[in-house]
Amino acid sequence: MKRSLLVVIFCLFSMPAFATCKSDGADKKLSGAALTSFVGKCQKDAQAKCDADSKDKNLAGAAKTAHMKKCVADAVGS
């Protein structure tokens, strides 16, 4: 039950309908150094979240690298 709940939550957060770091910065009308700082902090937070998610999934090696790359890219916004 707990695992299926985590999967549902992960799926909800990985959907493109959710805001990304860059879109959040634009919505807040940030520019220049403020936008750069905001996106940098957001990216660090996303990396921490994605790392925890990969540990929960017991990923290692190439699988972890691919998961981290996609997860962070989805959170930050390309």
C-alpha cells in the first residue's frame, strides 16, 4: 500500500502539467541574478528529491544516472 502510494505521488509530480523551476521564476517575474539564484536553489532541491527517490527505488549505476538526469530535467525545465 505504501509503495503504491509513493508511485502515485511520484507520477503526479513527474507530469509536465506541474510547474518547473523556470516557469515558477517567470511566474514570479524574476529576472537576472534573482532568477539565476532562484533556479539554482530550485535545482539543488530537485537533486535532493530525485536522489532520495532513486535511493527508495534502490537504483545504482547507469539506472540511477539516467533517473537523476530525467528527474532533475523535468523539475527544472529544459
